Amino acid sequence: MTVSQKSLFWQQHIRAWQSSQLSQTAYCRTHALSLANFGYWRKRFTVTHRVPAIIPVVRESLAVGVQLRSPSGWVITLPTSIRVDALGAIMAALP
């Protein structure tokens, strides 16, 4: 049996199980299937067929400016209008 044939075989069984209202154990016992193989393929289809989640992102106001924070705890707040070259020079001067 090829990989695509195995995939189709298990996909059909997983769909049938989902509509059967049986436990996985009972379904596998009824159809003489290995519970371990059934679980493997069920997990594989679940992982590969997930719908990507949409995560809302809230953009905070930049009215306070650009903040540079160090691991040691200091914070430098710069205006949002700072020029890129000036910001680069400040970052280069930091330890």
C-alpha cells in the first residue's frame, strides 16, 4: 500500500469514526484496526488540517516616542520624529 493509499484509508476511517458516535477504542475494535495506528493518523490529520488562527494585534499609540530598553533596566525615550541616521548613531554608541 502506498503512502497516499494509506493516507486515504485512514482519512476515510477517521471521518467514519467522527460520525459514528463511538469511542476510538470501540470503533477500532469494530473495524479490526490498531488503536495506536488510528491515533497516529488522527493526530496527523488534525495537525496538518488546522485552520490558522487569526490573532488580533492592538497597535499602541506611539505618542510617547520610541523607547530603547536595556536588559539592565535603563530606558531611553526618543521622539517618534527622530531621524533614522540619528537613531543609528545612538544605537551604535550604546554598550
